[in-house]
Amino acid sequence: MAAAAYRIIQQETLRFLARGLSNAESAAELTVSEHTVKTHVANLLSKLQLRDRVHAVVFAYEAGAVVAGEG
């Protein structure tokens, strides 16, 4: 997968986490398997050195990746 495309998927995964979507819901949005989303989440947490999904949500808001009230 091209690096730019992979970055876009990681950004979308982070936005879905911040919106509270489950892995299954994120998979449906991305049209990939739930296992693929789990892999993206794990890679994202590792890359950003975050402990869990909650910390990823905090990071997303602090980094401006999402804005409160956006759907």
C-alpha cells in the first residue's frame, strides 16, 4: 500500500475512534474487515505511543484531528 494511502487510512481510523465507532462500524465505513481495522488501531496506538483507545481519542482532539460536535 502506498504511504500516502496508508496515512489517510490511519487518519480516518483515528477520526472513527474519536467519534466512538466500534471496530465493526469502522470496518463498514472503510469497507475492510474488522481484523484489518484492529490491525490499523494497534499500529496507530504503537506509532503514537498511546496506551489505549481512550488515549487515542484524547490525542485526536488535542491534535485537532476532530472537533467536538462534528459527526
